[in-house]
Amino acid sequence: MAGLRMAVFASGQGTNFQALADAAKQARLDGASLELLVCDKPEAPVVERARKSGIDTMLFRPKEYSSREAYEMEILAELARRGIELIVLAGYMRILTPVLVEPYYGRMINVHPALLPSFPGINGIKQALDYGVKVTGVTVHFVDGGLDSGPIIAQRTVEVLDGDTEATLAPRIHAAEKELLPWVVQRIAAGKVTINGRHVTVTAG
């Protein structure tokens, strides 16, 4: 799947977007190209990151649409126009509907700041700390329309240290995200990722 055309959906700072943009520029994604940023918050810092990286943006405000399906239809048309083959959700804070999930099933991934199936949804880092786990981490998974419930592609562990707070743990979680997400995209672009029900195989080589 060399030459895979990718869109990143993001709503915030865009550090994972930047990690993918840098990896693509440095030819570390097996030919995958980052073609588009889709963002539901036009004032978000990720938009400036895209501008500086020379990557096109599709910006929208959900409140200006009658429904989620309405703006997702518009997004879907833009993705089709650009020939987008892979969607990466990287801090995109919107629940998706079948309008996007169904046509892109198996071609849409998400990065989550916890070891799924533990601590899905928002505030994964805080959830893990509040629960008192000794190890947490990062998960990249396929999106299936549920809440962080799709088949798991890869995970990376991060030790929780005595006295850790969100402020001290979050940077280590984000560092792991920025390593794992480009690696998964590279594997997908190389045709090394296959799904069989809930089981995902990532082959070497």
C-alpha cells in the first residue's frame, strides 16, 4: 500500500499530528502521505501546525450544521475527492456516526492514552491514576463506532511512578503516543496489518 493517502482528524494541540507530519516529511511512513487535517475547532493550535507544515485543512464548526451526519457527509465527500485511504483520529473530540465509520472501517484508527479496554473515553490518564494502576500506556486501535472499543492494533506500556500526577504522567504518555502512532501508520502503509474479527496481526519485515 505504498503511497497511502492519509487524513488526520484533530481538535487540539496537534502534537500527534505533528509527529505524523514530521514522519511523512522524513519518509518514515513507507510512502504514506499526510494530505489533509480535518478540524472541528478552527482556532485550535493544530491548525497552525498544519499551515506551517504545508498541509491542507478542512475546518468546520459543528454548531453550524443540523446534525453530526450533516457535517460528516461533507467531510466524506472531501475525503473521496482527495482519495483518502486512511483516517487517523489524533485527539479528535467528536463521536463519529456510521456515515464515516462504515465506509472507512478497517481504514480508520485512533490513538488513546490508556491500555484499552481499561479507561476508555475522556480523561484516560486521570482515570488510570485515580484507579491506582502501576502500569498504564497507549493504545492504537481500529475505530468501530463504539467508545474506544475497536480491535487493538498495538499498545505501549508506561510505568506509573509513586507520586505521579496528571502533570507528570501526561508527558510520558504523549511521548509514547508520538512513537507508537507513526509506527502503526508505517505498518499499515506497508500492508503489514490485517484484521480477523477482534484480532489484529502486525507482521514484521
